[in-house]
Amino acid sequence: MDRSIGFWYFWTMRAQGRDGGPTPSRIDFDRRKYGHDLLIDAACIREMPTFVTDGRPHVLGFHDILLVTQGRGHLLLDGERQDAAPGIVLFSLPGQVREWRITGRLDGACVFFAEAFVADTFSDAHFLDRFSYFRPGRPSGALHLAPAERREFMRCFAAMQHEIARRRKDASQSLRAGLYQALVLLDRWYVAQHGESGDAPSNRFVGRFLRLVDRDFARRHRVGDYAARLGVSPGHLNVLCRVHARRSAGASIRARLVAEARKLLLHSELTAAEIGQRLGFDDAAYFARFFRRETGVAPGEFRRLRGD
């Protein structure tokens, strides 16, 4: 691979919105970088010229793990200060408003990935919530690593960079394994430093909603149906979900539907129309539009790309 082309891929985290305006710009994962199979990247900040470090508020549409190697200051995550210095890992959740306040040049090892990258494998729309640092009720968005822990994380990081650069046919499997190893290691260190994330009463309420979704997603697609079963208004349910699950109730339902649709497309012989019917879509065309809207690709194309 030409080196300049390889680094170009690391740059394409695209901002949308009005820079400097009252609404934070949004940065989404560029699904065209490596195709729909590799929704993950690993790069140093110095390799990403479009990485926002100048204090502008912005929102990520993906999960981000950053080990700071240069620069000091702090990162505001939804207004909450997280210290930034060499040896500190910062965890950003999709939808959090980020604002950097850094003295000197910022650099670090950054691993970022779309939620679908892990959802395809584990068929669990809430898989990432199992890790303490990605839970909405986490005690901190930062983790200080000891020197030995930094070296171990950087070994995982270098292995992921190597896989992305070589782009072998089985790169997605190797990268998922490498990412999972890094997530588990970070979770062990995080729990040792901060303890387990506790659930507030409203978190437990949202947990009841998510369990209902896991059970009834193929039969109930409307937020109002779940809100009625829980005895609250749809608006209140959405507020609770945005606060404690970092996405609306409707987004949680759609994520569960997409996770199941991906699993059936990858691991069954059912047609797209049959999958849509199994998931509660009476109209095959509507299911196809829903899947394309949520994933950026039609069901048949998704199956073909992942089956190559």
C-alpha cells in the first residue's frame, strides 16, 4: 500500500455542522475508508490533521479511546472536566460534547470504532455497556495507566495498526480480537482504579426498558408501546434514555433491530424479505429502507460484502 494513501484514510473523520457556531459540529466515522467490513481505525493524533484540538465543541458518532502521549490540560466531556496528560486514557461515548483545553501540542494513540463493528460479532446492541468506562453511569471518563500498562496498551495499538495497514482478507476478525483484548485489559485497570459503575434508580428504570426491548423488539417498534408498559410518557422515557443510555429510546430499539438483522443476514439463509417479516416489518421495501438508513448499505449488499 502507498504510504500516503494509508495515512489519508486516517484523516477522514468528517465534521458536519457549523464550526464555531452554537451547535457542536458532528464527526462521524467514514464508512467508505476501508469498506463496511472495517469500521475501526487506530492512529496517532499527529497523523490526523482534521483531529479537533482547538477547543471547538464537537460530538463524535463513534466510540473513542485515546492514550495521551504529549500535551497537558483537560478535556470537557458534556461539561465535566477530565484531566489530560501523558499516560492518561480518555474514553468518549457517542453523543458526548467534547472540548479540548490543552497547553502545547496534543498527541496520543487513538483507537476509534463504530458500534456496528462489535455488534456484528456479538449480536448484542448493548455489548459495549459491559465495560465500566463505556457505561453512562461511569465514575470517570479518564484512566491513569502505570508504565507497564501503557506498554501493554501500546502493543495492542501497534498490532491493530499493523493489521489495518496490511489489509488482509481476515483483517476484520483479527482486529475484533485485538480490540476485544484491549477493551478487557482497560476494563480490568479501570475497575481497579475506579471500582464498578453503580446504577442509580433511573438507570435501573432504563435497564427495564432495555430488557423489554431485548425481549419484544421483533413485535414492538414504537417507543409509545414500551412507555405504556412502563407507565411513563414517551417523552419522559426518551429523556431518561438520553441521560443514562446516551441515545434515545427509539435509537435503542433501532439498534436492537439492526443487530438482529445483521446476525440473520450473516448467519442464515433467509431472504431479506423474510428477515424483515421476522423482525416485524410487514413491507419488505420498508425494511430495506430502514436497514439502509441505519447502516448505509442495503441488506443484500451488506450480505454480499460480508460474504466475500
